[in-house]
Amino acid sequence: MSRERRRQRVSPRRIVWMVVALLASSPSILQAQTPRIQGQGAAASGMGNAFTAQADDPSALHYNPAGMTQLRGVQNMFGALIIGGSTSFVSPSGVATTGDRGGSVAWPLPGHFFLTANLKDVGFASLEKWTVGVGLTTPFGSLSQYPLNGPFRTAVTFTTLPLLDIKPTIAYKVNDQLSIGLGADIYTFSGLFGEGHVEQQSIWPGGLGIPAGSRVELKGSDTTAGFNISLLYTPFRNADGKPLANIGLVYRSQAVLSLSGQFLSNGRVQADATAPLALPSVYSGGGCHLAGPGPHPRMEVGVGCGLHRMEGQP
């Protein structure tokens, strides 16, 4: 009897670690996760997010912080995305299911806010080459949910990642051809946006003392930070001093959230839970050719590319 009691006392912890291992290794989870939000500005979204080289509005905070040196005075931008529709999935064996965003439109709406200021234009005459800014974005969509009787119900029926990215940033204009930027990405959660934590729900397949068919839930939160460095190179300008061609490069470091929360079964807390959530490093690059008379050239050709990579992996 004493052995049985000891097993019962440690079983919640065993359950948590086995569930965490399942979530980390299951490929079906990766196919069903909350979507990443690519567009963080109207102009950039209209260009397919190939904005690394242009970066000439406050969304430069997200796309290429070095581009902030192109902005005069105090400028701001804010917006939100309306995300709806559904996600269809067909397995190799032909089993199909459809997920949605928890209704006709995901709520809360993913959004962004950017504020920049050239230091000379706000009263620091000797700091004309410096521009500072702060941004707030939601890198991922609000949520995704799938039928309770779907083909991967034991992996996921509901998932949300209401992560916030706070971006304090500074940029310096080295000369008329080169600007550099340096900033932080502070990743956190807030009860003001969505659930205020990572949450993933599924249907338990049975075992470990939990009845088959139980609705299980993992949730957790944390705060961590990464950094970003960037440059903007302008080899040619027109007679008005406006760029005719730009090249932009950006690196964002990997950041790891050490999520801490709870494991629940049918709404009852079974145990505390911890798990890492790694956000990959991102390499971005692009070039653009701008043309047109006057002080406001239009972009004729623009290209961009990006690479997302987990550190320590090929």
C-alpha cells in the first residue's frame, strides 16, 4: 500500500512532464498552431511585407529599425487586423477537419502601435543623427480551435498565444549612405490582451490516472527579451536628396520563454507545469529601387527575404 501511495503522490508531476514532452515533439501540434502575423503596417502589408529596404514610415520599428533615421519630427502609427475564415486540414489518409478562430472574427484583434522621434526635432539640437522609438506588436494571431471529435483531438482542440512584443529602439545616421539600428524585443503576456497566457487544450487519450475523453489544458506565461541589430544602406539619391536605391539587413536574436503555469483536467488543477517556448532568430534582407521626380520617389522594384532559424540547429 505504501508503494501505491507514493506512486499517487508523484503521478501529477509525471503527467505534466509527459504532456510537455508530447507537446514539444508532436508534429500535429506544429501544423495546428496559432498563425504568425506577418503584416505589421498597411503600406508594408500592401507590398507583401517586402519592406526591409524601404522602411520609411513608423513601422520601420518592426521591419528595419535603421530606417527610422528617414523620419522627421514625431510620428506614430497604429492599426489592427481583422482575422476570420477557417483552416482546413486533410491527413495523408484522407481524413479531413476544419478549424476556425473561435467565431466569425478572432477576438481580441491583433494590432500594432509605433512611435518615433528624431531627437533634434524634439529639442536636442546636437542629436540630429539620432532617432528613438518604441513599438508594440502582437506577433501571433488570437487563437485557433478545432472540433472536439477531430482527427487530432488528442493533440489539440484549442490553442492561443497572445504574446506581446515591446520594442524600445534607437537608430543612428552614420552618414547620407548608412544608418544603423539597435533595439530590444521584450516578449511578455498581459491580461489586457486575450487570455494573458499560452493555452492549449486537447482530449486526453487515456492513461496516467486520467479518464479517456477528459478535456485537458496546459497554460503558462513568462517574460523574456531578445535583441535586434539592423542597417540601411543608400548608395544613390536624387537631386532632392531622397533615396533612389536602398539595401536593408536585419538580425533578430532567438529568445526563450520559460513558461510556468498549470496542467488541468476537466477544469481541475492537476499539477504545476513548466515548459520552454523558443522563438527563432530571424535574418531579413531586402533591396528596392525607387524612381520618380520630386521629393517623394515611388518604389518601382522591391525584393525581400527572411530566414527563421533555431539556434543550435542546422
